[in-house]
Amino acid sequence: MATARTTDVVTTTHLTKTYGDRRAVEDVGLAVRAGEVYGFLGPNGAGKTTTLRMLLGLVRPTSGTATVLGHRPGDPAASRRVGALIEGPGFFPYLSGRDNLRVLARYRGLPDPAVDAALERVVLRDRGGDRFKAYSLGMKQRLGVAAALMGDPDLLVLDEPTNGLDPAGRNDMRRLVASLAAEGRTVLFSSHLLDEVEDLCDRVAVMSHGRLLTESTVAGLRGAGSLFVRAAPADVTLAVAMRLAGDDAVTLVDDGVRVELDAARAPELARALLDAGADLSELRSRDRSLEEVFLDLTGDGTTDNHDQTAPLEEALR
Amino acid sequence: MTTLALSGTAGSTTNGTATAVLRSTRAELLRMRRWPALWTTVTAELLLNLLFGYVFGYVSYRSGSTGGMSEGVPRDQLLADLLPDAIPRVAVQGMPMFAGALVLVLGALVAGNGYSWGTVKTVALQGPGRLTSYAGTLVALALVVVGLVVALFASDVAASLVVSAAEGRPVVAPGAVDLLSAFGGGVLVMLVWTLAGVLVGTVARGPALAVGLGLVWVLAVENLLRGVASIWSPMQRVTDLLPGTAAGSLAGAVGATPVSEPGGTPGVLTTLSGTASVGLLVAYAVAFALGTGWLVRRRDIT
């Protein structure tokens, strides 16, 4: 089981992988602490899977270093304590799910009862005798997770484990990840689904174009939140907001203004607007969703301060 | 004290590696024995061996020397090849080419399918270490090859006893040395072709190309090169060193009839001596195994 929470289970320093001229992963430095659920977030092709492959010793880094449970990636001493599912499950199609796990159990030196326990955990025991090639995508994915769970691993590395699952299966998988974390295991999982990262993770790393853009708690990533205000006239509203929050903290959005100001200062903003003679029609706190943060970070956002500069200046005039 | 401690560490490391290889071997044997492709290959091998070794030979013998199937081989000689004391030369005659091609396919399927199914990745994630799991695969395949050669010899024993009984001939057992030489030679030949298949399967990272390339090499390219060598002598230096030449020569050295003689078997040669062919085959076995091991260790698993 996982050790003290302050211990780093996975660390990377300047981790880089190039394929020819293409940099799949560039200068990634991250740390996963014992006992946490660490989300690896990024669009398709961001370099998440390549990074995970390097951590598991499947792919050699071009440069940089990584340690997993205190060992170099791929070291049998570490691998025995790691359960992993990388980019879809790979099994012998002619064997049943149970026999596939028995083969893997032999590699790990585990007794057969470990197989049934793993099948039970992913609710696949009743179908364990069916051939793998007859499994649905969701069942194959669950078998992959079962393989990762055998041997009671300290660290679980799951690469997009909900891929191919229907909504019910996705919920089951989330519950499973949550229960594994509750047992004190460290879980490192990648996803491009923001809601599941937001629901499950203690900390998140965001990758795009092979680079690590940020590493933070989910709350830290979302920031302190903001206020949405609708008042007239617009020039007075903007001037008051800028005086209180600063020029860079005010953005014109839809039919109002977003002010990067803690919700606790909402009464102060309301008083200032009324004192300035503004007609206040709406004032509410507005949390940034992880999706907004993600889109801002990866450069795929449709609204940002720069886009709004022209109308803002126009309104001020 | 220090020396003892170091010895203990080295000993436990060796034990740990041996245990890991044993685990990998058990895992590979479990998945292989449930694999229809393995049993299809073994069955095809046994059927072809019986057909070409005994059924066609017996039909030729029964139809007489004028029947068109005996290629001018006297009837007595045809019958002699079907009796128990001929087992050593009959059992190995098909191994350099046809049986060898089948085990090459088996090796290519074992290695190549690992990549196409993604099981190479899954196994690597179980923590035995790449070379350890590869060693387990090789040991398992070696056991399969030994079992197959045993089955081939056993089916030859059964067939020759049937012929002896049908023709009312006394049962004369082959000499132990001849039998052991043929068995050992057969295992070596089959092992080399299996390892060649594993290498090609690993290089190709899939079964289809590997099987195609392997079969073309065993069944066509080597023979074509020997054809070139017959009209351009410098090429002979190359063809004398080919794995098929070594395999065919070893079969010829243990008594199989070379293709150049009436009733000879394709692939059986007398180019090299028995000792030279064993040396060359061992060199090929080591080269194929090390080459694959280098690839397995160095290459990214994507």
C-alpha cells in the first residue's frame, strides 16, 4: 500500500522524447505524491500517453530522467508494484478473460485466487470464462483494469480508462478509481474528459503539444473565482470595476462585465457602483470551470482578455 | 565477510532471475497450449510427416517400381525406408525445409502476434523485465520444439511398425547412436528455424509480413541462390553458409537421402559435414536469439 503522503511516488525532470524531428514530449517535470489521485489532462496528441509510456519503461526518454517508486522506469523492482493500463488493453484473443489473467498472474508469480479477486473487482467474474475476442469494448477495458489491479499495486497508471465505456460503465470506472484512492493507493490517470478529472483528482497536470503547461490542485487551477456584474451605464461600471480590481482584472463578457475579484468583495463592488450612480441590475459570483481553465491554457479558448480589448476600449470611450 | 555477502547477493540475484524466467516460461506454456494455431501447426507437421514419410512411400512400394511414383527407386529400397530401422533418416528428412518452414511460421506467429495483439506491452507491464519474459518465450518454444520432434519420431515409430506388420517383416530397431544423432539434429534444425521465425516476427512487429518473408526465404530464396551458385561459383561461398544449407547438410549427415539422389528429399544436402553443419546451426541459433534479444531490449514498445 501507499506510504506517507508527502513522499513523491513519481518524479520526472526535463523528460523529453523525440521521434525524428517531432518532439512528442518536451522538458516535462512533474511529481506525483503518494496516496493522491493525479490527473493528466490534455487534448489528443498532447503527449500524455508518451509520458506515461516513459514512466512505465515502455519507451526510452530521449533525455531527462524519471523515477517510479524510487527506481528507474521499467525496473522490475518498481514494475511489480505498479498496475497499468496503457492505451487500450492487449490480451490473447483466443483465451478467456480469466485465462488471460492467469497468464499474467504467472508472470507476476501470483496464485490463481488473485485472478478471481481482480475479476470480481471490475464486475467481470460471471463473464470471466468468455473468450476475450467476444468481449465488448467496455468489458475489454474492465479486463485491462483487472490486470492492472492484480498484485495489489501501490501505484496505478491508467491511460484514459473510461475510453469506450458507456455512461454507466464510465460511472462504474469513476467509482472504482475513487475506491482505489480511498484505499490509499496512488492513482495517476490521463484523460481528456474534464469532468472526470475535476471529480476525481487531487492534483492535475495539463499538457499540450508535448509540454507541461501547469501542475496544480484542481481548486488552484480554477483560481479564486470572479464576479459577474451587469449595470448601466457601461463606462461607469467599467471604471468602478477597474478601480477596485485593476485594469487587467476586468473583461467584457456577453451582456456584462467579469471582474476577477473574490466573492467576499461583492458588497464593496455593489456599494461602489451605487455610489458612482450606476444602475445595478445583476451581481453574482462566477466560478471558472476547469474547462475554461483548460481552454485558456491550451490556447483553444474562444474568449480571453485580448479578444475583448477592442470592445472594452470602445465602451470606455 | 564481504566476500560472503557479495556471493550471497549474486546468488540471490541469480535465483531471482531463474525464478522470473521460470514464471515467464510457465505463463508462455499456459497461453501456448490453449492456442489453436499451435495445435494446427503441430497437426499439419505430423500429417505431412506421415504423408511424405510413409503414406506416399508405401503407395509407391505397393504400386511397384513401374508405377510412376518411385522415381526409379528399387522396391526393396522403398520398403527399407518404411521400416523401423530407417526412422532416424526418415524422421529428419523433412525438417530442413518443410517442417522447418512450419516451425518458422510458429516462431513468427508467437513473436509477431505479441505486437499485433498488444500482449508484448501487457506482459512488459507485469514487471518480469523484457529479457526475462523473452527468455521465458524462448524456453517455452524450445520445449514445444522438443515435444514436436518427439511426436514426429513417435508417429514414425507407429507408422513403421504398421508397415512391418503389414509386410510381415521383422522389427529391427535403429541403433541408439543413430537415433540420438537424428533426434538431436532434428531438434537443432527445428530450433534454428523457430528462432529465425521469432527474429523475423520481432523485426516485422507483426505476423503477416514475418510469415510471408520467412516462407519465401525457406522455400524459395535459398534454393534460387543455390541455383545461381551452380552457374556462378563465387556465390557458392555464400550459399554454403546459409541456414538452409546447414540444416539440409545435417539431415544428410544423419542419413536422409539428399535431393540430388533418386528418391531424395528437397532440402536435404551433402554440402557440409555433420560437424560443420552443427557448428553453423549453433552459430545461427545464437545469432538469431541474441539479435532478437537486442531488439527486445532496445526497442520502444509503442
